[in-house]
Amino acid sequence: MKVLKVLRIILLFILVFFGEIAISFSDKASMEKVFPSEEKMPVSLRLTNNISAYESMQGLDQQIESFMKKWNIVGASVAVVKDERLLYSKGFGYADKDNEIKVEPKHLFRIASVSKLITAVAVMKLVEDNVISLNDTVFGENGILNDEDLLNIKDDKVLGITVKNLLNHTTGWTNRKGDPMFLNLSIARKMDKELPIDTRTIAQYVLQNRELDYSPGKKSVYSNFGYALTSLIIEKATDLSYEEYVVTQILNPLGIYDMHLGKSLPEDKYENEVKYYGLKGERNVLSSFGTGERVPKYYGGNSIETLGAAGGWVATPTELMKLLVAIDGFNIRQDLLSDKSIEEMTKSGRNIRPFGWTGTDSNGYWWRTGTLSGTSVLLKREKNGVSWVLVINTTPKYGARFPVQINKTMIRGLATIDNWPTYDLFDYYEPKSLHNKWLTINN
């Protein structure tokens, strides 16, 4: 079995090396950064708000504008797909209010826990390629993560955790003692590590100090930590960084070229990334970078780098829709994953969560929420072939419950559409002028 696993890893490496070369902005990436050709320019950069100024969509525009005014949202971006065609991609408000920069389809937003959907797709791709199995155990000498620094385990029940348990939140860990992904300062102190810490350090701390609150598989309790662990599995199974694998094997093959792991600090944001805003009167917190300063949660209080696979991606709604139509189970466009894998991902029940998605139901609705200080997002797939995403750059009231308000807004807005456009903005293309601009932005 070990020989087969080694052969699988070698085969995957060959495919990655000779396959399509990816864009990677990760400092740890081993591949040289190569900008795509004009034909591979991000679809989000080809679009402007004016292209989606369609008469039949004015009711949707009005609902979004009212929503932003009611909740004091600085900036938002929306994309709508019907029958796997991109019909609408539009920004509202400001990407940078101080400099009066309006949101356009090209702007990147933090997508928080929508990142888990990206991660789940990456894991399922490895399962389909027979590199790992959902039933593989994660820890211990016979587990995937059997490195010496991860073998000091306090609770033997941990040895029963499988890849599937990570994906459907049934590991047995809860947040009764706090979510370890947001305890950077205390974990660094207890582990005698310098800040910022990484996922591996958090894993070492949890394994050495925490017991499971219930046996693996018994019930589902939401776990950011469980999804962070999947990045270590991907790296161990492929010998690539987590971001490198996702970019080269998931995103680039789908024509997605402007989706990246984000950064915590404003000076490190991408050129076309929005500025983030907090609630009025929101208190600053100690920096997760160990500077001793008090900073906004959305700019150094929460470590976006540490969240990684659980909540660290930045994306445009347009390119999120490009990913969604490749995993939505509809047959107009070919899906990235098999029908069997998509079915496995979307299974849910009373004590079980779907893989990557926040929830799915018997009516064909699949949805993924994400909320952090400075952002909130809801992505939804509907049985009638309509899928959409709305993301904001402002800390929302009601925290993780705020996507309920997004959902109400979009339901009202979409209900006003009597005549759907017939074009497909995925195929919209502007030649050299925009391509050269994108190269300038990212060079």
C-alpha cells in the first residue's frame, strides 16, 4: 500500500509539473509566477458594472441598494447565474470609500468560510484521483499526518478521526474551550512560539492539550480547526503547498485566475482587493502578529493567513460563480467532480453536515455562508438553475446570522425579474487594453 501511495504522489507531481502552469502569489510557492496569456485573463476583469445595467435587473439593483442603506454597508458585489450562464456581475458602493473608488466586478473580497467549499472540492479531487480515501485515518502512526511532531496525542480517540470526519464536522472536537483558530496569542505563548503561528503549531497544541468532547462520527459540530487540518493533509498527500495544489488542480483548469489566499494587514492586500470596514464603535483587539498593538479585528486582529483552508481565500463573485457551475450537479457545463462525488458532498441529515457547504435540503437548495470581521457572504445554488453570491466589505450586525438578511434581499430582488437576459458573461471578452491593465496590476 505504501508503494502504491508513493506512485500516486509521483504521478500527481508529474501531472502538475507538465500541466498548466498556475499563477501563484504565495511566498512559499515553489513554481515560478507565470502570468497567463491574453486568452487566460480573469473573467472578472473583462466586466464592468455597465455591462450588467440591464433593464430587467433594475428591481434587483434597487433591493441591493436598499439593503446596503439599511445595514450601513460600504461596498458589496453580486453575481447571478442561470442555467450555468453568468447573467449579472455588479458592484455597489465603495471598494475604498476614502479614495472614492467604486466597487466593480474586478474587486476581490475576503470570502471567509466559503473557503471551506473550495477546500472540500480539493479534497474530493484527491479522493477521485485515488491519492487519499475518505476513510483514511488522519492521526497516529498509521494516519496520513504521521509526522513525528504530530504524534504526541493526549486523547486516543483522536486516532479514529478520518478524512470524512474533517469534512462533515464530526471529529469530536468542539469550541467549548475556544476556537483554536482564533486563539493565536495564547497558543503561541503556551507552545513557546513566535507570532504569527501556523496551522501546524495549532494542530500540535490541540493534539497535546485537548480531549475530544465526543467520539468521532457521533454528531456534527462546526469546526474551523477540522478544515484547517485538511490543508496539512493536502500538503502531505501531494508534496505541494495547499494553495499551490488548489490553484493548479482546481482553479486554473476551470479558467479561474484571480482567486488567492488573502493577507491580514492592509499593506499586504492585493491591488484590486477592497478595503474593509468595521461597525461604528467596534473595539480594537490585540494584534495576532504579537506587536502588542491594538488593531481592528479585520486588519490584524484575526489572522487570515492562519485561517487558510478554513477561511482565508479572497475572490471575486464572478470567479466564485465559475467554481460553482463546476460543482452544481447540473449538466449544461461539465462538472469538475463526478456525480458520485457531488452527491457525497451534498449529503446532509439531522446529525450530519454536507462537505464544504453550510447546508443542503431536499428541495435542491445548497448554500454556503461566511462571516468574519470586515466581511459577510452568502453563496446559494437553487434547484431552478439560479445560483448567486453576494459579498460585502463591512462587518455585519448579527455576525454569523447576517447571511439571513442577504438571503431575504436576494429572494426579493430575484423575484422582480420577469425577463432573464440571454447572453453569457462568462464568454464576454475585451481584448488587449484590459489585459495589459491586469498585467500592470499584478506585476
